[in-house]
Amino acid sequence: MAKKSKKPSSYHHGDLKQTLIGHALSIIDNEGIGGLTLRKAARHAGVSHAAPAHHFGDMKGLMVAIAIKGFSKMILQMEKALSQTKDDNSLLKLKLIGLAYIEFAVQHRSFFKVMYHSELSKKGPYPDLEKESRIPFKLLKSTVQDCQDNQLIKKGDIENIALFAWSTVHGIANLLVDSQLKSKGLLGDDMQYADHVTNLLYTGLKYQ
Amino acid sequence: MAKKSKKPSSYHHGDLKQTLIGHALSIIDNEGIGGLTLRKAARHAGVSHAAPAHHFGDMKGLMVAIAIKGFSKMILQMEKALSQTKDDNSLLKLKLIGLAYIEFAVQHRSFFKVMYHSELSKKGPYPDLEKESRIPFKLLKSTVQDCQDNQLIKKGDIENIALFAWSTVHGIANLLVDSQLKSKGLLGDDMQYADHVTNLLYTGLKYQ
DNA sequence: TTTATAATCTTGACAATGTCAAGATTAAAT
DNA sequence: ATTTAATCTTGACATTGTCAAGATTATAAA
């Protein structure tokens, strides 16, 4: 609740940038990424149609800002999951960090959609975004490393094993976020399914 | 080369629908899904700006048409992969069908992007698309069933195991298609990596 | 073959959007 | 107090999706 609302002066908004991001996210929640327009976000915020440009440059700038914020949140959530176990239990850490990834995706669908939107990763350069977007995989990889150091999973190329784990949780996350499973009647509860699949993943790694 | 080009009469195109789909795909190849517009596809095909509407209704209709065609191609490629092994070797089938899924994605990025575009799965109803889109998973599931029948993988809930395999290959496919790995310097050759990961996946299933 | 009907394509129009330029208002710094 | 920078508005323009009405060609019916 420590918002720095600087007493709006009716001309200068005070915290327009974050406000616009908020409205953009709720628009994506309701109408999908295709429903997001700069003008619509501006209307929701009660400012003129050209106001967003001063904070984000263009449409892509808004998406980048959302993605960066999303990665920060996701990283926090992953780190929190890691800290919830003793240091020696790295196999559990591996499961928890994967679940945290999936949980973030389903809890913040709009963030996740923007974070991994094709158009963003394509043409940069957005150094801040690039930097943040690498951290989740780094966290995953170092956890895999811990597991190997503690001989909890068989030896193997760390990079490949981490990529395997990432592919799986990323795949689940995408299928869940796009309602590709629910729409096919394949799914009841999201996280219950995520738990099943991550179990398969990590017991698989154990006996690899 | 058995195209039914019906001698264009300069007013009636002859095969405008498929032609437009082709141009749409090449636009997506070059500029991403965001770069695709109905008018641009029309210009590339040399027809008026409103011509596409008569074949696809609206923008979403074009995407649906592309997605349906993409699923047909993908299904053919998966079935072809299945037919390349003796019936008894169902574990190899399981690997081949997964690789076929990934291979289709990297060979036909634009198709794949459209097929699993959030906006499509959201609001229907597009019965033809729904029907086609279920088949890949059905193929995967029946292959998993074969593996269990032949006692090549341990028993377990077929649905969950199939979803696990699907999540993994779908995750790889998405990361590859969006160049999320290459851009991070994590990858040399796409299919080589896919082979590594599917190996991990299926040996994992074997000892589950 | 002639005619009627449907399919296909064009032209013209409209509202909505991204983006730019120029100006108005307020905050911050000097 | 004055200058400078930041923030927001207004107005404009090209582009786009979409609709309606008309032109052209194919197809079917007579």
C-alpha cells in the first residue's frame, strides 16, 4: 500500500506509467493481447490518446515495459520458492522452482503472455529485457547443478538437463495459459495437473 | 505440381484462397504475426483490398484457415513418422512422433505460430479447427497406450503421461520457434537439441 | 443456346489505431 | 524568480478492418 501517489494535479497524472501498465494488463485479461491498444489504455486511465507515447515511445515499448516488470515478479516468486526449503534438499528445490514458474504463469497470464510474446524476442535491442529474461533459466540451471553436486540426479550435461526441465515447465505453462487443455476437457485444476507432470519430470531425472 | 490453376481471367483469380494463405505465411515468416494484415496479403496477391473478406470473412477467419491447414500438415507428418517403424517398437514410435511434432514446428514456424496463437483458441466456435487440433494429442496418447500395452514403460495414468510428453515437446517447439534459445546462445542446431531432450524424456518415462 | 442465379472481385466509404509535430501546463533546477 | 525539463493535450495523417453496393465471371437451369 506504499504507493507514491503524488496528489494528482489533473494535468500531470503523478504515476501514469504504472497506471497505464495496470490498465493494459486488465485489458489483456479481458480481451487478449490482440485487444490491447495504446488509445484504449489511455482512455481507461483517463488521459489523452497520445499520453502513453511519452512513457513508452510506442506500442512495443509498452509491451517491453510490461515484460520487464513481469520477469521481475516471476524471478521474485521463483526465489521465494527456493528459499522455502533447506539447502540440502535440492531435488525438492528443483520441483518447487518449476512449480513456481508454472504458478506464476497461471496466476499472471497476461504478464506471461507478454513476456514470451514472439514479437518481443525477435527484434531488439532491449538490453534490460534481455538481461531479466535470462535469469529464470539461470536459477533453474544452478538448481540442477546443486542436485548433481549432491548426487540427487545422475550425471549429465547440466545445460541439456536444465533445458529439458525448462522445456517441460514452459510447455505446461503455455498450454495452461492459452487454455489449450481446459478447452479440450483434459483438465480440472491447473496446479494439480502441474504437480502431476512435475512429479513425472523429476522422478524421470532421478533415474536418468 | 498438380496445381489446378484455372487459367486466371484477370478478374476471377482462380485459386485466390490458397494463394492468399501462401502470401500470409510468407509475410509472417518475414515480419511475424504482427506484420500480417489482410490488405498486405491482398496487395501481395495483386487483388483489391476487400477481396480476402469473401474467402475468410475477417482477419480471424484467415488465421483459422491457416491453422486448419497447418494441423492437417502436422498430422500427416506425425503419421508418416509413426509408419516408419515396425509395430512392435512402440517406444521408438513415441520418440519419433515427438520429434515429428518439433520438426514440423521448426520447419513451418509460421504455421505453428498461428496454430497455437492465443486468440484463436479463445473465442470460437470454429468446429473444424477444434476437431483438427485435437488429433495430434490423440495420436500421442494412443502411442503411449501402445507402449504400456507392450510393457515398455511403467504403468500410470495414460492421460497424465501423454500430457507430460506433450508438454515437453510443445515447450521445446515454442522455445525453438520463438528463437528463445538461439537468442540466448544456448543452442547450435535445433533438431540436435530436440533429439537430446526427447532422449531424456523417453528414458525418463522408461524408468518411471 | 439463352437466361437466371450464384460466386467472385472491385470500388468507395467509415471509424479506429499508431504515430508524429506543435503547443499548453506543471515540476524541478538554477 | 527565471530557466529548463518533464508531462500531458490537441490536431493531423496514413494505414487498417470492415461494410455496402456494384461490376464481372462462372455455373446451373430453362
